[in-house]
Amino acid sequence: MENPMKRKQFHVTKEDEKVLKDLAQSKGLSETEIVREAVREYV
């Protein structure tokens, strides 16, 4: 069974938004998946 998801909202700077968007596009992933990966690596 897949882990249930919990919706979260957060604020980012315009600069971070661009970095996130560019990274997601270059990897062929959604911005959400990039954030999930970053959280998993951080904790």
C-alpha cells in the first residue's frame, strides 16, 4: 500500500521558484517531486 499524502503549503522567493521550476523541467519531474526529494535528503 502506498503512503498517504498530506497537503502542505509554503512560500518561496521568486529566485527559488525559478530554480525549482528549472530543475524540475531539466529532470523531467514535477516541482512537487523535487520538493519531496529535497525533504527526504534533508531529514
